[in-house]
Amino acid sequence: MSVVAIDWSGRATGERRHLWTAEAHAGELLRLEAGRTRAEVIDELVARADDRNGVVVGFDFSFSLPEWFLRDRGYDDARALWQAAATDGETWLRDCEPPFWGRPGRPRPDLPAHLRRTEAAVAAVGGIRPKSSFQIGGAGSVGTGSVRGFSALARLQDAGFAIWPFDTPALPPVAVEIWPRTFTGPVVKSSATARAAHLDAAHRGFPRALRDAAVGSEDAFDAAVSAIVMSHHDAELRALPAVDADLRLEGCVWSPAHPVACASCRRFTEVTIAGCSVAEMSVSDVHE
């Protein structure tokens, strides 16, 4: 089974430079590339829906929004949200009306919840936690990528992909939501030196050109490391768990259920998927 990790971009311009695709199998990085639009990346995945050995794709944007928002807008499920975003998402981004925020003159509003259950439950990695997808402007905003990603999920679903955890059973081809910090650990990703040190310590052995590309930018680094680590968990990705009704509405970040080493910080992180809880323990510095 092939694993594809997409470091997604919600940019209105420049997406070709910032949207990276990495593919790995059994821990080996096979490709790492940019240069395509969101639509072109989804075109490739749609064309691979019938791959004989199966394909799993991880996207680093939120697959839904907090439960209260869907219920307030009358969306019965995440698919209804995706369809609404396809029609109205650009208006949400342009007007930045509450609950969205972050554009000039649009401060953070008081909301029933800014985070989904899965985001609130993820433990900090190096002091960093997932951010709210309602933030669509300002430093660290992630919401634009989600709003411009929802329609991609609908298109993949129409092509035969299961979108976990909304579709059960979720067998390949399948798309899962990922948070790259789960896989990279507390690397200072803005530092090329730190990116290189992490790759050389934890993920040796792939071609020099791919290694250099992964060192070259934070986006490429996230895609490469995510694909490599995910590909070590083939069995888990073939048997994704069912989750409760709230998570089927809000979505859930996928993380390995078994420890994966972070050689840069000499720790393992163990994540329980369905409960969205995280426990950490110090162990050896061996990657597997």
C-alpha cells in the first residue's frame, strides 16, 4: 500500500510553491514534489482511486468544524459542510464574519468552542498545539486551508475514497486528517539546520535529492516526514477504527496507535486514536 502525505495550502496565490506531495512505502520515501495546484493534486488522487494495492492519503487540514457550528447552520453531517463550503466558502473567507476571525478588524470572538474535540485533546508538542480552523487570517492561521480543502474531500469521496472517520468501514483508498507535529516532534521547523538534523538522525537512507528537497522548506519537510512515519503503520491504516457520533460529525486527527520514535528529541509519542488522548514516555533513541 502506498501512503501519500499532502502538506496542503489554502493560499489564494502561490499554492504551487507551498503545496507539497510526498509518497512513501514501508518507511522509504519514494517522491517529494511541489509545483501543482490543489485541483491538480486532487486530480492525481482521483485517478489512483482504483490502485490495486490501495492508497492512503493524509492531509494536514481540518476535515470539519466544531459540532456546534454544524448544528447551528443545519448541517446534518460533514458532507453537508463540505458542500456548503464549495458554494459559500469564498464568501466566508472574504467577509470573515464570526465565527471566523483574524482579518484586519476581525478580532477573536467569543464562541461556544474554538476547537474540535480532537484538537482540544491533542497534547502539546514542544509547547505547540493545533489551532482553530475559525482563524482565517493572522500569524499561524490554518482555517483558509480547511475551507478550501472541504470541497476536495467531497470530490475524493465521490471518486470512491473513504474519508475517515466519516465513512465506515474506512478501507483504502482512504483519506485521513493528520497533524504533522505528531510525526516531527518539537523540531524548530523554521531552521534548515534543525530540519536536516532531524532527517539525518531519524530518517536516514533515502536519496540525496529527496533529502535536500525535504530540508529545503518547512512544507516539504512536513510532507516528507509525515509520509515516512505513516508508512510504518500500514496495518493500522488498513484497519481504521470506528468512532463515536460526535467525532463522525467533527472529524478526528489520525495518529499512530503504537509508539513512533522522534530521534531529534529522543522520545516516543503514543496516541490513542478514537479517544484522541496522548501519553508520552521517554525511551531509547531507536526509530522503530
